Amino acid sequence: MKKLWFKAKNYGYGWYPCSWEGGIVTLIYVLFLIGLFGFSDLDSYSGRDAILKIFVPVIIVTSVLVVICFKTGERPRWRWGDA
């Protein structure tokens, strides 16, 4: 059996990191978002620029995170607190 980086949540749908590798992936994701929003001057962007420079990178990086979770974690499903 392969080592899991992410386990399925006990309530709801999704994952949480359960190994140091999963923690590093999550930390990189959070630091990217902080850097993206922290160094962005949202007042200087038009609507189109904001979409291209803010929302598109967030969607891409979030999609990469979800793919990593699918490949290295448990199969997600809706849970009501079952083990």
C-alpha cells in the first residue's frame, strides 16, 4: 500500500494533510496565495487584469493541489462522521 499524503475528512468532502509531504504541499499552496494577494495592488487593476493576474493563477494552482490530493490521498466522498 502506498503512503498517503492526504486523508479524507471525517465530515464533509475533501482532504487534510496527514504526512510531512502533504504538509509541505499545503504550505507551498498557502504561501503562493499569500504572495499572490500580498504583493498585488488590486486598485491598479481593471476587471480584466484582475481576472488574468489574480483569479487565473488561483484556479490553476488550486487545480494542481486537487490533482495532487487525488493522486496521493484517499478517495474522497461525502462523510457524515463515519470512520
